[in-house]
Amino acid sequence: MGAENSKTRLLLLDITERLMLEEGYAAVGVRRVAREAEVAPALVLYYFRTLDDLFLAALRRRADQELARVDRVLDGPQPLRMLWTLSSHPGNTLTTEFAALANHRKAIRAELAAHADRYREAQVAALTRRLAETGVELPDGLSPAVLLVLTNALGRILMMENTMGMTTRHEEAVAFVEDFLKRYEGASASDA
Amino acid sequence: MGAENSKTRLLLLDITERLMLEEGYAAVGVRRVAREAEVAPALVLYYFRTLDDLFLAALRRRADQELARVDRVLDGPQPLRMLWTLSSHPGNTLTTEFAALANHRKAIRAELAAHADRYREAQVAALTRRLAETGVELPDGLSPAVLLVLTNALGRILMMENTMGMTTRHEEAVAFVEDFLKRYEGASASDA
DNA sequence: CCAGATGCTGAACGAGTGTTTAACCGAGGT
DNA sequence: ACCTCGGTTAAACACTCGTTCAGCATCTGG
């Protein structure tokens, strides 16, 4: 079985990601990935014994990157603002695609649930710490964890609706978030 | 082409819905649906010229039911509480499955986007009206539309995470909602 | 220089898919 | 009695799919 860092192996993972993004997970198959890599179909199964293994490897790689990103992004000033950019970042589209995949591939479901769990707890920890450090006071009854779940949910849904071409009432929702951010952290520091 | 209300036709639609719920949209196929209905595969294509047509018919039927449900449910007392039950109702799992389907069936995508649009506007209208009628005052900057989008988003995400076996921080989020409801509408009227 | 591991291929198997076509069955109306 | 017509069928077409297996290169270490 191929080495962890084989050039071909990484190429196959890249193609898998790209296909999922551009055409949905259903476009990913042994033959299709092989064709895009200009390689024989059997080679894909040489690196990943089954198609599930390919998906799992792609998920794990992505999950690690995302987890690292949380601490890096949330570390700047204005953690609330950073949380919002993190939650509404288009890069999460891939996670959404994995979520859809998980609906009918139980091997994926378990792994994705575990990742989502770690991801959320990492965010809670980082956000709680940063809020204390920057001295931001949340309104009564709104804990960092709740704010996080709400923000993640809103960001994800807006993205999902966007990709299917629906934007009804999105501006109002985004304006509300902007307003909230301004109230608790002042104007965006990256505005000129 | 079969009559709109043929017994067989409705049976096929029922089976399609059930399969989507229990095994995901990928389980729906001409042959599979036929087998469950104890009928020849070609008959499915007799009623729905293509598989896309079957999905579309199922979507349309469901969409109409949901749309009717909005007014019916939101019409009681405590519209905010009703909005929350509507948003976190497990019946929405099917819509989520349709959303996943829409990711790689463009014929579905357009129809679903249109439905989601109508659905949201119907909710905004009903909620706005009911809030005025019951005299509930929302906090500053929180319009009915924004509250609606937030509630829908949270409900959907909690459901999606639930079905994949992840519940991290859900209790806190739900408790927050309960708290909010109690503050603006008092205790649940259906509690003994 | 040879053995053996590593990377890679072509061909096949078995099963699944959506869709089309021609034909059959059983009632209802004329 | 005939004929039409909606509902229904079996069979075939033309794919695509995941997976397996035997074997061919190429490179490396002893």
C-alpha cells in the first residue's frame, strides 16, 4: 500500500476535493478520479483499498487543516468578528458536502461526527479565552458556546442557501450580524 | 400518462418519501421504488417520464403540505414558540434530504430554491402579523425576518447534527431558546 | 548482479443504473 | 361482438460502477 506522502496519493486527494466542490460528492468515483489524474483506475484502489477509504482520507486531511485554522484565525483582535468570518467562510462548502455524503455512508458519518465534535469544542475553548482576554462582555444569558452554535448555524445555512441560488432575507440577517459586531467590538479593524 | 390521483401514482410518491427518509435519496431509483410497490420498473416511468420527474413530483407535493402547515401552526397563541416548534420539527429532515439532492440535480435545485423562497416569505408574513396581534415587542434591531432566519438556521442545523449523531452543546443552545421564549411569551401554554 | 519491494497497468467479473419498445390484459362504451 | 384505452408487463439496450487479479516496469539495498 502506497506511502503516506506519495506524490500520486496527494494528487488523488486533491482531485477528490476538487470534484466534491465542483460537482458534488457523487462525481467522485474510482474511475472518474483516475481519469482526472491520468492514471489507471486500479491505482486508486492501490492507494485506498476501497472508495470509502478514499473519502475517509480526504475527510481526515481536511479536518486537520480546519482544526488548525480555528486557533490561527481566532487569535487576532476582534474574536467575534473572526468567528463570523470563520463561520461564513466559503471553504466550509466542502464540509457541507461531506455532511451530505455522511447521510448514506455510515463509515463517513462516525468520522465526521467525531470531527465536528472536536471542531466545536476547539472553537468554544478559543472563543472563551479570547473573549476574556479582550474584555468583551456578552449580554445576559448568551454564553460563548451558545453564541458559537448560533453563529455557526447561521453561517452554514446562508452558505447552503446561497449555493442553491436562494438569498431571501439574507441581507437583513447579515446586517443584523454586522450591527451586533459593531456594538460589541466596534468598527472592523480591517476597514480603512 | 397516468391520472393525477391514481392510487398507484400516490403509492409511488409515498414510497419515494419513505425511502428518502429512511435510506437517503440515493436509495430512490426506478427499480427500487418499483420493487417496494410490487410493480414492474417500467410502470414507474409510465407515471413519471423520468426519475427527475418522480423527484420533482415528490418535492412539489411535500412543498404544498409544508406551505399550508405554516399558516396553520403559526396561527395559535405564542407565535414565537410555534415558530420554534416549526423550525425544529423532525418533519424537516425530508427537506434537508431534498437539499442534498439538489446539489447534483439541477432540475431539482431550481424548484427547491423557489419553494424555499415562498416558504420563507410565508413565514415572515405570518410571523409579522401574529406578533402585532399578540402585542409582542422584539428587542431593538431584531426584526421578525431576522429572528425567523436565525430560528430556522438553528433548528435545521441542530436537526442535521442530530441525524449524524452529534449533539455537542445542543442543550445549551436549546436552553437559550427556551429562555428567550419565556422572556417574550411567558411559560409554554401547553405545560400543565 | 540479483532479489525484492514499490508503483502501476489491462482486462475482466458481477452487479447496478435509467430508459425504450412492443405487447398483453381487462373494462367500458358503442 | 368489436374496439379502444388506461394500466401494466417482460425484455432488451447501452451504459456506469466498485472491486479483483495476474503481471509488467522500475528502482534499491545487499
